[in-house]
Amino acid sequence: MKRISLAMIITIAALLGLVAYAYAQAGASVVVSPATQSVEMGQPAQVAIRINNVTGLYGAEVHIHFDPTVLKVASVTSGDLLDPAHSSVISHHDNTAGTIDYAVTLLAPAPAVSGSGTLFTVRFDTLKDGSSAVDITNAILVNSEGAQIPATVSDGQVSVTLPPEIPEAGTLALLASGLAGLAVFARRKWGK
């Protein structure tokens, strides 16, 4: 009887430990920040891929899709969450397919990371007016043992607008000559 009770206690303790670990990881998320933004065509758009509320992060792999007719990747820069001096990064983007693939792992003996921070930042050139989702199609977070850390994902949106219209030089010249004509007319009328 004592043997069964001890086995049950050990089993329950192990299950509670797994539940506590899963609960601690339940808050982890991979998000596009800002979630929405609007920029004028010709101006760059920048998004950060952030990991929030993670415990024991040792590596991450993130895949993104965007509309390549609206946006074009200009650069992908590692963030501050996993120390670039103690990690290995593989980054690839395809502006024809509209994809970004980013993978990073810490290198031993670097300790795992807990908390929140920027995994990487993408700077986009804007190509035309319109809207492009910045969708995280897959995100995998792992601890130092290679076990996956559960995380939710939140996508983003970039809207590109046309800049305000600037009158053409001919329009400005026509406006200037009209104002000059009004000034001459007013001088003649009130000058007499």
C-alpha cells in the first residue's frame, strides 16, 4: 500500500511539474510590431518580429509572407533578444515570392533567455499604394533541450498610401499669372 501511494505521489508531482511548465509557457507569443501601420509610397516601412513572455528560449525559426507587389525587403537585422555575439543566424528573403525565413540559435555556453524582446527587424521599401499583410506563416520556439515552446502568433498589416498631390509647375505658373492679372485689375479700378 505504501509503495502504491509513493508511486502515485511521484506520478502526481511529475504531472504537476509538466502542467506548471506548460502554464509558464502559455503566455509566450510571436508578434509583428506594430500590428498595423500606414506609410506613404516611397517611404520605408519597418516591422519588428517580437517574442513576448517566453521562458527558457534557446532558438527560434520564423517564416513570414508579404505581398511582393506592395513591399520589397530592403534589410533584415537581428534583434536584441538572443545576443548576436553568442548566436548563429540563418536569414533568407525572396522578394519575388514574398517570403522571409529567419532562424537563430544561441551557442553553448550561452544561457537560455526569458522575457520579451525583438527577434529581428525587417525594413521594407514600398513599391505601390495598397495593403500588404505581414503574416507569420510558421513560428517555432525551442528551449536548450530542443523541446518546442508553445506560442501564439499575431500577424501585421502595412498600408501604403499615395503622397499628397503637389501642383504641377504649369498649374503654379497659371495661378501666379492669374493673381498678377487680379493685382493689375485692382490697381486700375482703385487707382483712378
